[in-house]
Amino acid sequence: MPKEAEAESRLVLQARQQVLGAEHPSTLATRHDVARYLAEQDKVFEAEAIFRQVLTSRSRALSLDHPRTLETRYELAMALARQGRADDARAMLTRFSKRKRKFSGRPIPTRCRQRRRSSASSPNDERTAPSLSAEGLTLPCR
């Protein structure tokens, strides 16, 4: 299913880039989705490159503390961890955590909620990086 979702998201991305522009929040959300679908297919190097582009664009267009920017930072850390780059992932999560603490109000969207929803049906879901979990680097799900 992630492969089909990636293909469809790429079509939507192309249309949004033409109509809305590359820096529009909806376009950035679709690029983020493409990267997420790539990561779900273990194409973590390609996903990393796209997450980095989205992070740069969201930081500029929205702000460093915007929930969507923080979401991308978190997903980038997970992609780095799945590549075996625990130190890089730890640094990214540290920056995420500092930014998250500065943000008050609404919860920051992360895979925590997704894992919680899917854990009832799939307790062995390993979409998050096991190496980070083993080192205690994942952010706690509340």
C-alpha cells in the first residue's frame, strides 16, 4: 500500500507544484507525505533527502517552531535512525525536543499517535527505528 500511496502522492505533488507553487503549505505537506511513504518502504536515503528539503522549506515558510516543521524534523530523525545513524538522529531529536518544549498549546503531530492507533491491531509495528528505541532515544508517546 505505501508504494501505491507514494505514486498517487507524487501525482498530487506535481499538480500542487504547478498550481500552488513549491513553497505552498499544501505542496510541502504532500512532499512530506511522499517522503513518509518512501520511509515506509525502507527507501530511507531517498526519504531523508526529501525530508531535508521539506524541513528547509517549512522552516522558512512557516517557522522553526511550527508544528508541521517539528513533525518533519521528527520524521527526518527517524529516517536517520533507520539508516543506522544514531548520533545524527539523536542530535535531530534533541533539536526537536528543544523546539517542542518552546511550543505551547496544541500537541505536536508525530508518529506516536499513529503508533498508538495501530498498536491495537499490530503490536509489532516497527515503522519507528528499533535502534533508537533500544537506546531510549524515541520521544515518549503520551
